[in-house]
Amino acid sequence: MNPSKLNPPGTLLARALMALIFISAGISKIGGYAATQAYMESAGVPGMLLPLVIALELGGGLALLLGFGARIAAAALAGFSLLAALLFHADFADQMQSILFMKNLAIAGGLLMVALHGPGDWSVERLRGTRTAIPAN
């Protein structure tokens, strides 16, 4: 089998897997709004930023999933993931927080790949004729 034939579905799967964590997190923050706001404030982050966090997670996650504005969404979500790692998971004495910190770094790395290489062939951008993927050599 030609490996290049796996690129379009593989890229879509990669985008979907990364998008899923943000979409589900945004939805859960709506359901647990007060608790999430209190958690943010306990870490020194103003709770009034929660609507922006929800909008970024849901909007960015959907943009990533659909492959529409994916480069911008991926870059914003990568920055968000790094910031969240630093603000909420930098307690390296706690093994679980260390794992969550590293998870956020890995997610940011995958998102940076999308920001650099685009959403791939199976994306709304490609369907609209605004292909942003870097062509294969």
C-alpha cells in the first residue's frame, strides 16, 4: 500500500483526536461553570476569562476538527495548552500534575504540526479550494 494514500485519512484522524479533548472540555466547562470558575480563581486566573476559554476550546476544537481556519485554531490551542500546563500543572512534586504537564506539551506539539503544515486534504479548506497544506516533496 502506498503510504501517501494514508495521509488524508490519517491527518483527519489526528485532527479529530486533538479536537476531541478541546470540544469535550469546553462542553464540560459549560456544565460545571461555577466549579471551573472557582478552580481558575484558585490558581490565580480571573474567573471572568472562563467564557473566552470556553469559546476557544469549542470554537478552536470545531475549527480543528473541520479543517477550517485550522492553522490559526491550532496555533491558538497550542498556546492555550502551554499556558494551561504552566498555570495548572506545574507542580512537579505531584506525579499526576507532572503527567498532565507533559500531556499538555504533547498536545501543543501535535497542534503546532497542524499550524505549520495545515489541515490536509480532507478538510473544509481543501473542499473550498483554499488548500493550505504544504505539498509533499
